[in-house]
Amino acid sequence: MATPEPTAASPAQPNHHLRFHAPHLHLNSVFGGDWFALKAEAFARFFGTPVFLVGQTVIVAIWIGLNVAGLTKFDVYPFILLNLAFSLQAAYAAPLILLAQTRQADRDKAHAEADAQHREALAAASEERQKLAACQARQLLELVQTNTDLTELTKELSQRIETLTAEMHRRVVT
């Protein structure tokens, strides 16, 4: 599985969904990212598939059936050649499986680190939003208090105007 190459714009984009994985793209497995390592890993992964298991079972059954029935005599009982084939397969399968597991462990580690950075960034953004919300709440409270003070002042001034208007009216009418 090849990792995507970083583009020049991807690490700089703040909303790029792989921005936390970009710092790990330069990391290669200890086995490298060359053709052999990729093919070996693909082959090792093939060992665990139902196609491989069924195919191998069919081949072994045909092998044993042909030799037991006497149709061929290239590997008679106790099937030494078949044992040799299994030993050869195991000799190559074990290192290839270990190679695949090591490469997957490297990828898992890089993804775990990127995920941890992503969670930290989310936590920092959440804290920043909480601080901003608290600041805006304080500002709203200050604005409400200022509005209340202005409303009271307007009420007092309106009452004062009403009193002065009534007093002027009494003096002019009398």
C-alpha cells in the first residue's frame, strides 16, 4: 500500500484532512518502499486469503490423489517432495509475513501519531472557542448592563422633561 505523495499546497492548507499525516510521509519502512518490498508485502498478504487456502488445499488433494491412486509415481507415500515444498513455502512465507507486519506496524504508528496530533489540535481549537465564547459572553453582559444603565437614564430624563414641561405649563397658563 503506497502512501500518497504530499503536494506543495497540502501541508499549508489549514483544513486539509490529511495535514497531520503529511509530516510522516517522508518515513519509509525499514524494508523500504521499492518494488520488491511492495510485491513481497502483497504476496505475504495473499497467504491469508481464502483463494490461497482453497487453492493450496485443491493442489495438495490432487497431488496426494494422483500419487495414492498410482497415476503418477513422482512423490509416493510418505510424500517427501510435498513436505519439501511445504518447508520451502514456510521458509519464504515466515519472513514475508514478518515484513508485511513490520510495514503495517510502521504505518499504524505513523497514523496513531497523526491522530494524536489531530486530537490535540481539536482540543486546542475547542479551548480557543470556549475562551472566545466566554469573552463574547462577558461583552454581552457588559452591553446588557450598559443598555440597562442607558434605559434608566432615559427614564430619569423623560421624567425630568415631564416635570419641567408640567411646571412650564402651569406658569404659562396661570
